[in-house]
Amino acid sequence: MDKYINTPFTTTQVEGLQAGDYVYITGTIYTARDAAHLRMYESMKDGKGIPFKLSDNIIYYLGPTPEREGQVIGSAGPTTSSRMDKYTPLLLDNGLKGMIGKGKRNKEVIDAMIKNKAVYFAAVGGAGALLSKKIKASKVIAYDDLGTEAIRELYVEEFPVIVVIDSMGNNLYEIVTQIS
């Protein structure tokens, strides 16, 4: 079923999503990959803040290519989510409601998603040029020294994703495997 959501991403919105739903996101989302996750994790462990409010937000596991003239951002395809798994439960415990990436998540992440009422979306890998057209604004807000792995604030319009793991732990990857 197609669903349209706006950010900030509320618990009510999260609970209304089921594994397999096609979702179109409009609003602000944030990007972070491995190096940015490590910095945020270490900062939080040290009792310090991070560059943006996690509560009710979505992180897109993305390291875009440089934009070309006339573009807001370069190719914007997802990166493999499992590389962020060791950091994710802490982020979820601090209010993160959604993640966008590709690939499977570990049990600790899924348990933290259920506990914190969060959802994991997949964006289509290999479609970064097409996905970038749904990004209307992009600005680096932290860790500029990380280059493409800097944290960015994006404004997206009808950004297409699929619910892979919902807030009850239903996992589309497992459902499809059982059907096959």
C-alpha cells in the first residue's frame, strides 16, 4: 500500500506502517554514514550532544557524490546499513524513529526498533541518480572534514522508500524468503 508521510516522523506514523508498504517521505531528513555514526556514538557515550536532534527524525545512510552544476546533490543512493548496526541501538534509544539504507539489520537493531517504535526503510540501490531528483535542498551541518560522509540536512519531496522492518519487528526480507 502506498503511504505519504511528512517529517518530523511521529510514533503514530511509525505504528501505521507495515513491512512491505511503499512510502513517500516529504520533509527534512539527515544523512550519516560510518564515520559520522562513530563520531555521534562516541560523543553520546561521552555525554556530549550531537549535531542534530534525533527525536522523531530519519537518518539516510548516504554518502552522495559531488553535485554537478545546477544540481542540489550528486547521486544519492543508499549504503549498506549493517555497517551502522553497532551504533544504531543507542541512536534509537535517544529518539531516532527511522533509518533508510539497504540490506539486513542485526537482532540488536531490530530489538531496539521494537522497543523504541522505529522503522527501517530501504531505498533502491543503484538508483542514486533518480533518488537525487527527490532531494530539493542539501546542506552540510556537521563533520565537514569527512567529505562525502559529513552529516547533511536534506529536504526531500515524495522520496520513495519501502518499509523493510516495521515497529513490530516484521521483516520483509524474511517474509519474502518464507513465501519463496
